[in-house]
Amino acid sequence: MGSLSLTGDESAIGLFVGRAAAANPSFTCSDDPHDPVRATIVEICQQLDGMPLMIEIAAASVSVLTPGEILDRIADRFRVLSGGQGRQKRRTLQATLDWSYDLLDPDE
């Protein structure tokens, strides 16, 4: 599976919003493109290159962080997405990404 669309059907944004709402039932995001929360989610999805696993992990962070706080921490992706639990979780996440990448055909 590759990156999700960031335009058109907005599947990356939809994935983030769905997972965030599951992690935090009080989380809401409108369909209005001028909504600052939605604009932040669009930026998060772009920063994560539309990668579904990364988007799901980031969205789960909505239970403890706002979308703005998540975006602020994206620069150090593995620190925030590993839940801040240190080097072992970062290695686990990196191993998962490496395994997934190794499954791709050379053309992909």
C-alpha cells in the first residue's frame, strides 16, 4: 500500500479524522477548508507523505495532543509517533517501516 490521496477524495484526511475521533470521542473537524483544525490536519498528512501507518499513529495522539501540537512535533517524527517511550519503540517503528518497504516490488 502506498501513500493516500491528499486531494480529491481526501482519503488521508479522512483516515486521520476517523482515527482521531476513535481515539478521542470529543474530537471534531468540519469539512470547511477554511477550518483551522482541518488545515492543520492537511499539513500533518502532507508532512507524513500520506503514509497510512504514520497517519494512524499520529491521529491516535489526539487523545493527548491537539492537532497543532502534533504538527509542531512532526519535525522529529519518530519521537512523537513512538509515544515518547524512547529508543526501543523508535527501533520497532523503524523496523516496521523497513519491513513494509522491503515487501515492495522494485518498480514500486
